[in-house]
Amino acid sequence: MSIRARILILVGCFALMAFTVTGLGLLTISDYNRMMKDYDHAYDSTWRGERFNHLISNVVMETRGLYMAADEAQRAGFVKNLRADLNEMETFIHDWQTDAMPAEKPQIDTLANQSAGFISLRRKVADLAASGDVAAAETLSVSNRADRIAFQVQMETLVQKTRKDLTAAK
């Protein structure tokens, strides 16, 4: 074999090695990007679950504030905060549904359906309190306590699942 042929084979081998290294590098970058996307999604889901659970707790605390308000002005502040939290919950769950991955959609849709009942009832409570019928507002709210607790337990279950997903993504 001539020197020219040997040099061409050697150059060809170097070119093949360069293409192989480039291909492996691109695969590694692609895998890294996928892992980062999974981590970002897991982090976002965990944050959303925690935030939504926080909003539920805020609504509950504002509702309790309605019953303990010392005067009408203080009660009006609780009603205003309660309505703002309920509006934020509606927007938040809608955005969550929009951004959910196909595998998460059924669980988020179920959560949205349950939250719609929770929000509707709390709006009625706020309306009753705003009209001055605090006793009726408290009665309505207390009658739904078991459902609210079950709703929050389901939310906590979702939060724990998202935390596990985040840990796995790390």
C-alpha cells in the first residue's frame, strides 16, 4: 500500500473519530437538555402544588376572619381579601390546566372541578358576610368543613407526589 493511501486512510479514521465524538457530544447535550426539562417541570409542578395549597389555607383563614371580625370595617377587609384569594385561585388553576402535560391533565382537571365547588361555596360565604349575615356565612362554611378537609388532603397528596417527582428529577 502506498504512503498516499495510508495517509488518506489515517485522515479518514481521524474524520470518523471526529464525527463519532461530535455525535456522542450531541447525544449527551440532548440528554442533558431532556433532564433539565424534566427537572424544570418537576420543580414547577411542586411549586404550583405548594402555592395552590397555600391559597386554600389563605381562603380558610380569611373565612375564619369573617366570623371573628370586631366590626364591619374589619369584616369588609376580610371579605375583600377572601374574594381576591378566590379570584387568584381560579386564575391559578386555569393556568395550571393550560400548562399541564397530557399525563397530568386528568389529575389537574379533577382538582379544578373540586376547586370550583370550593370557590363557589366560599363566594357565597363572602356574599353572606358582606351583607351582614355572619351567622349564615359561618353555618354554610362549617357545614362544608369535611369536604374542605378532604379537598385539602387530596391537594397535600398531590404535593407529596410532585415532591417525589422533583427528588427523582434531581
